Amino acid sequence: MTLGYALSSEEHRPLDLVRNAAQAEEAGFEFALISDHFHPWIDRQGESAFVWSVLGGIAMETERLVLGTGVTCPMIRIHPAIIAQAAATTAAMLPGRFFLGVGTGENLNEHVVGEGWPPVNIRHEMLEEATIIIKGLLDGGYVNFKGEHYRVDSAKLWDLPEERVEIGVAVSGKQSIETFAPLADHLVAVEPEEGLVEQWDTAHAGPSRKIGQLPVCWDTDRDRASRTAHEQFRWFAGGWKVNAELPGTAGFDAATQFVRHEDVEASIPCGPDIDAIVESVHAFVDAGFTDVALVQIGSERQEEFFQVAQEELLPALRRR
């Protein structure tokens, strides 16, 4: 099991994200995921920096931390050829320690360019074509592509990293696994579903990482942690089928207005109990995941969280 930290672009300013990545490395986390959004989930979060600029800053402030987008939608807001260029440049600045995570995205972020929000089956088609384009460009040489959704005309990336950029894909079920397991290197998911991992391993040729993401809200005060998690992360209760469709932060605020503190606490470890976080991580281990990234919710307890992670949490997880 590789233990990571998830950089929440929706909760932190750009320079704070860079600082958090450096602190995560110093605390002993081995990798980090960073979200790629145009909007935050809800107004209360209040941030949403351009991820590719932030990654350049992190490259200059870290030495060992492996980074991956968790995840980028290479479909509507940004053309897949441009995502391939961004990934190649980032990987060249982070030699041997960058991977590209991709997914079908959310209406929240993709509608901003005025191209509409297609149904889920079309989004799977678009991501499949986009992944083929990205893989071709990252492999070097000229790429020409004509599909149902994208065209690429004689494109080539001139700044490639020495090591090939690996691609992780966010999947949710049998259909997406059958489509993307042959194309991608790694699985990305937010639920510790054993069946998902088993299906992936059956469909994917060769070894791969299975990367999970777990929100936590560590705090010395349990009630304060519960309030913070509810304020910042109650959108999480909607589930990804709902989260993918809502068009704006007002929609998320309205859809989650009746989510209670106890509803949030049921899915997010809140407070000072290290054992509760360990047990939640172990659920991913039991399901067959190889990597888990922890999202520490809120901006006010980040430094304390990194200290506790270094001194207590990471040693406890590694012992377990």
C-alpha cells in the first residue's frame, strides 16, 4: 500500500496547494492527487485554480512526491491534444513522478465553454477517443485522428519526458472497465469496492495500480471537525451519478441542504481518532487497492494534520 495526500483545488489557494504538497512530502506521504476543476463544488469552498499552473509550482518545491491529476476531464473544456501537451510538459518537469488521471468529468466544470453536457453513454465515447489521442501523442510521433467526437490533424509533442506518462482512469462499473482497462495503466476510484477491483484485474493486461481517495477531517475537536466536514464536503453525499449532472454550485447547495452532520460523519472520519482513519483506509486494502490518498478537509488544520500524519497516522497505517 502506497499512502498519499489529495490536494483539494476547491478548498485552497494556488500557493497554499504548492505549500501543502511540500508539507505532504516532508510528512512522509509518497504521492499526491490534485483535483482539476473550473468551479468549486459549493460556494463555501471558494477556490478553483488552474491545475496545470499549480503543478508547475509543485514541481519546483518537491523532490520525491509522485503527483497525479485526480482527475482531469480531457473532453469538452480542454481538447485532449492540449491535455496531452500539458501532461507531457508536467512530466518533463517532474521526471519519473507524474501520472495523468482522466475521467468523464462533471457538468459543473465542462458546461462553461457553452458546448452543452452530453448523456453518459456519449461521455464514455468521448473519453475513449480522448484517451486514444492522448496515448498516441504521449508515445511520440505525428498523430492524425478522425472520430465521432474529435479530430486531430498532424499533431506532435516536441517536449516529451524521458519516461512514458502513465494514465489512470476513473471507473465506476463494468461498462467503463471493459472500455478503459485495455487503454489505461491504472484504476482510480472513490469507493472501496472489491468487485470493481476484481473486474479491473480481469480486464486489464499486466500489473496496475488501483488508486483510491478517502476524505477525512482530522481535528483535536470532534464537533469542530464535524462542522468543517459538513460545511466543506456535504456535496460528497450526493454520489457521483448525481454529482456529474448538477450544473453549478447553487445546485449542489440546494441538493445537499438537508444533509445532516451525522450523514457526513457516517462516510467521513471526523475528529482526533487515528484508529477511525486507519480502519477507513483498511477498507480499501481489503478491497484490493494498492494506493490511497487522504483528503484532509478544511484549510485551518492542514499543518497540524501533517504533523499528526508524520508522527502518528502514517506509522499506524504502515504497522497495520
